[in-house]
Amino acid sequence: MHNNAFFHFLSLLLFKQKNKHIGAIFISVIIIFLLSSVLFISSSLQKSLQSMLKNQPDFTISRLQAGRAVDTPTEWIEKIVQIDGVSAVTPRVYGRYFFAPNENSFLIVGVDFFDEQSNRSLQELMETTDLKSFFAMPSMLVGEGVQKFMTAHYYSDSFSFKLPNGSFKKVAIAQQLPSSTNLIANDMIVMPLELAKEIFAMEEESITDIALNVPNDAEWDTIVGKLHLLFYDAQVIDKREISKAYKSLYNYKGGLFLILYLITIITFMLILYQRYSMVYSAEKKEIGILRAIGWSIQDILKLKFYETLVIVISSFILGVVLAYIFVFIFDAPLLQEIFLGGENLANSVVFVPTIEFGILGSLFLFFALPFFASVLIPVWKIAVTPPKEAML
Amino acid sequence: MGWRVSRELVVGFVFLGLLVSGLMVHYLLYSTPKEQNIQTLSRLTTFSSPSLSVAFYEPRLPSGNAMHPSYPSMPSLNKRGFIYAQ
């Protein structure tokens, strides 16, 4: 059959029978949209977290007592510094502060602002607030979730922390951390190290844990061994474990959706298969007519192949583009809660556009192949039967 | 002889082409200042873990996953070992 006439017929047929295809396109777009949205969110979060992991210290070491992490003595720092190959040994003070009435909690992070690097970072973050006024009185930077929570509880300028000894410590809210940092800072409070220690009632010579870097990767395992020999009650966590935890967390959630996708796509394909193989279906009649006027089996398969190709490509593009707009322009309302949770302080993050073309390619194959199979197999079965029988 | 396809099909493909080009333009030209803020904060606090509002997962606090080889202790309960084999 002449190609030109064939494609003209195909394009006319597609729009003549558009009502028949709209249903299939609509369901396909929804399936592709949902799965692509989940994949976009998952890959965007993973990319952001993995890129932030570069700023994370290589190791953190804390003290264990009776299987629980307890405060780490500051004297450990001096011993760690003496190990060859270790650099940037810094004390960290952090922990959860529970706001009892609502069972909500904040993550308080103490930062040594007298450190040159920290000071520079603080200046970058505090564009609007004066650093002098920040250090003049007990002040803190709060994440968006914390700010909203405090404002709702009438603490718009300052918050009174209840200390373990029953007294109160009033700390001024210097500034809200930028909304773009919500991914890690929604429930975070950043304050000077000494103030954090005071709120947690930690002893002068105690810290939560010690962070350190080992610039040479080849020495990592040796250093871990040395740390364990130095402190028998120490717990050493390295960056690789954190990286693994992030990957498994989002792969796990993405995997759940993949299972749902497989169930949905199989159901949809069964419906499509059924539509073509029904005894009195319009498709059967149409193929019978085409065969009766002289079309070969190959022509019919070619027609159905191109017809399906147009449907598959349009649905896939529409689904992916809609998912992209939903996730990276509207920041995936509703769906992001599945990834971030809503048990403590409601979070709302900005997703950095990330497209993993390999995953999209696999998704296309997983969508297109069953789609083609569920259309072409019954069409072939009808096409090989005599036209008279097919039109019955 | 030129190709003859229906006008609607051409319009449809042009529309899809525009959608894909729009997506690529947004993807390639997306500005990074939003990313820089989060990097600065992560550098300041040395924390990179997500602020998940989920009770069972708190990667920022010591997890108890890394044990001392000569002083083993019970792994903490907030791990997802039941999902992933160690």
C-alpha cells in the first residue's frame, strides 16, 4: 500500500474515532503522571540530599552507655586530633526539644559561630538581620515550620524554652531560615553552641558528638579501627552509611509506587486486550471490513501499530510533562506529604528539577511494550481469521 | 508527491513538541540560588538529613546502626531492618 495514502488514512482514522482513543489516552496519562511524579520527587530528594552530603563530616563519633547514645566528653577531641590523617575535628551539640502540649518537637542545633567558616555561612543566610544584634542577646534562627508553629502559639518574637531544672530561658527569634532550606531545616532551630548546651542542661565538658574528616578515602577503615581502639564505648557513624540510608529510604517509597503501577498497568492492559478480543467488538468488524476490501494482514498490523504508537507517545509525553509541572513548578502538593510526613510539623519543600533519563526510558518501555502487546495480539488474531467470520 | 496527514494530527504533534521544548528549557535554565541556600545551611550545621515529619525515621540523631566491634549492643528499634536485609 502506498505510504502516503496509508498515513493519510491513519491520521483520518485517528481523529474520526477520537472518542474511542480518548479514554485510553486519559487513563494512560493518569498512570504515567502518577508514576513519573513519584519518580521525580524521589530522584529530586535523593539528588539534593546526596549533594548536601558533600558538606557532611566523614565521621561522627559519640559515646554509648548501656546501648544508648549519651553525651560525649570534650576530652575525646584532643585524643582524636592526635590521630594522623584526621582533620576538621569539631564538637556538635544537637537534640530534640519537645513542646509537650502538642507533642511536637524541634531539632536544636548548636553552632560555634566563632569559627570562621560558620560565621561566613551565617552571614550568607542572614541577609536581613544584623549580626551584632544576633549576638547581643540569646537569639536563634528558626526553620519555616518552627516559625509557623511558634507564631500559632503566640511566640512571634521570642520563645521561652523550659529547661530540665524547671526554669525558663527566653530566646529571641532573629530570623526565619529561607523557605528553600525546608528540606533539612523545617523543624530546625540554629543557635550558638553554648546556648544549646544550656537548654539541654549539658555539662560544661560534654557535647553530643564529635564530627571529623579524613581527607584520604583509603584511610577511612584504618581510622575507624584506631577510633575504636581509643574508645571502647564509642559509636562511629560514617558518611557512607548515611548515604545508603537516604537511597534505601526513597527507593523504598518509590518501590511501593512501582508495585502499584504494575498492578494498575496490568489491569489496564487486560481491559485493552478485552476490548479488542470481544466477540462483537467494533474493532473486529472494522478489521473484517479492511480485510474484505483487500488489506493484507501486514497492512492491518501496520495500521494498528502506528495508531497505538501515536497514542502511546502522546500519552507518555503528556503524562511526563504534567508530572514535571506538578512536581517542579507547583512543588507536588499532597504527594510530597507521602515523602515528608506530617506527624510533627507540616513541611513544604522546593524540589530541584532532576530528570533521570534512564528511569524515564525504562518507564516508557514498561508502558509501551504491554500496551502494544495488548493491542496487536488480539488484532493479529482477528486479522488471520476470514473476513466474513470476523464481521459476524 | 507531498505527505498528506490530517491537520489535527499535525497540530497535536506541534503541541507535544512545544510541551517537550518548554520542559527542556525550564530544566536547563533552572536557577540554582535556591540550592545554594540549602548548601550553606548544611555547611553551617553539618546536617544534611531531611526534615522528615515521621516518627519512625530520624537519621539525624544517632541511630545505633554502627556498632563497636568489641562492644556490641542491641540495634535500635527505629530501623527498617524488617524491610531491608542487612
